[in-house]
Amino acid sequence: MGKIEVKICMGTMCYVMGGADLKDAVDSLPPEERQLIDVSYAPCLGNCNDAGEPPYVQVNGRTIARVSKSSLIQILKEELYNNAV
């Protein structure tokens, strides 16, 4: 089972629209779950011109728009569950 790859956009629009808070969501996970997640930060994921809504996060290469702290936790828990089965 490989680590879940998470890339959080820290571009200006994503940052002010909530991206700055997403690190806290990952950090709030229990240590045994957190160690299964590889988090990185991008200066921009290049999606703001696609008429979506920031902040953007990539999870295992899949780009997700309008991510909140609670939705990111839910997404990561689903990914952790899917990796375990």
C-alpha cells in the first residue's frame, strides 16, 4: 500500500479562498493515518482559469475544487479506506 499523494494549491486565489487552512485539516488526522499521506504544496495548480472554484487540491493526481477542511478530511479518510481494502 503506497502513500496517498496530496498536493494543496497555495496560489493567491486558492490561498485566500481557504487553501491556507487545509494544512490544518491534514495535521488534525491521527498520527497513524497522517503517516500514510504525503502532503506537498504547489505555488499554483493552474485551475483557476477553468471556471472552477478554489481552493484546489490534487489527491493521487485527481484535482478537486472547492475543498474545505471538512471535505478534505472526508476525502482523505475515503482514500485511506480504499487503500486498506
